[in-house]
Amino acid sequence: MLTAAEIDTPSVPIEDFDWTGLIQAGFIILTGLLLWTAARFLINRVVQRAQKGYALFSSSKLKWAQPVMRTLDKKRRAQRADTIGALLRSAVSLFIWTTVIIMVLKAVGIDVAPLIASVGIVGITLGFGARELIRDALAGFFITIEDQYGIGDVIEVGDTIGTVQSVGIRITRMVDDRGVIWYIRNGELAKVGNRSQGNYREPQEVPEEGPAAGNAASGNAAAVPAEAAPATAPAAPTASTKGKQL
């Protein structure tokens, strides 16, 4: 059995240890945490203002965005703002913490080039496998940003007509007039009709025309004198009739 003295383990005195890398890593983590907190605070403030209906883009240079943030009802506006806020928080968090991890590894002396290459390969593989999910998420993002439809809108999707109950990043939920709940993937919505936008009018029933309609009208016209005949007053008696009675 080996003793501690027989084991040759190199040791580095504490006073000779290079603390620079650890200090840099700690500073990077602290900076990333501060940036992440500030970004989430800013996004939450923007979401709150959007939920209250305040104008977010008052600058003359950003007036192109004002139609997108037009006044909506409270529930619809709140869900729309929450969806955009969730997307922004996820994107900012992913960017900040990915950058922090790479910088920390470099600070402690780890070569990140092979790691980045491996992550890139894994990312490409996952992206290829989850392309449908990515397509649905991107479609949901643009549906929300462009306000194509929202909660309470009556929309047409193919042969289905219903009222929108919720608009998520991946799924749109709607209910038809029979009470059936429909879950539709946003990436599959190639064409959607919105009856709540514009001046939609219910189609008017056109009266039936043709020989059948003419025959029906003639029958109705002939039936009117027949029904009215019993109500006709009796004719006045003639002179011959009076003589017979005498």
C-alpha cells in the first residue's frame, strides 16, 4: 500500500498560483449577471407599457412600427405583449450566457475552438431535426408582430371557421361554432382569412330563378282567387227570380 510520501504529486504553492484567470472569470460572470438582469428589467418594462397600450415608438424615425402596435383590446394586447416579451427574454438570455461561458473558458486557459466546432455541429444537427419546430416558432413570431390575427378574431383556415382563443409561439387555438377546439401549427398557416378585420359582410341569399320559380309563382297567383272566392258577396236577385218567389 502506497503512503502519502511515496505518491509523487506535483503541488503548486498558493503564493505561486496564477489567480488572474479566476479573477477574470469572476468578473465576466458578474458582468454577465448584471447585463442579464438589466436586460430582463428593460424587457419587462417594455412589456408592461405594451400591455397598457402606451406608444412605444414615439420617435419620428420609428413611426413605421406604430401600425404594428395599434390599439387592441386588453386581453389580446396583454397576450401579444407577453409573447413578444418571452421571445426577447429567451433570445437575450441565450446570447448573454453563451458569450459568458465562452469568455470564462478562455479566461481559465481552456481552448474553446474545438468546443465551438462541436457545438456548431450539434447545433446544425438539432436545427435539421427541429426545423419544423423552428418554422412554427418563426411563423408565430411574425403572426404576433404583424398582428395578423389575435384573441377574439373570427378567422378562416381552409374549410374551418372559428374564433381565436389563443396565439402561441408554436400553436394557434381556435373554437368553431360547434364548440370544437382546433389546434393549428403556425408554420402550416399558408393562408388565413380574418373576418374581424376590414368590412366583412354575411353573404345574402339570392332568390331562386328559372322555370321552377316561375311555376311556383303561377301556382301561388292561381291559389289566391280560389281562396278568395268564398268570401265574395252573393249576387243581387234578378226580376225572374222575384217572380218565381211570388
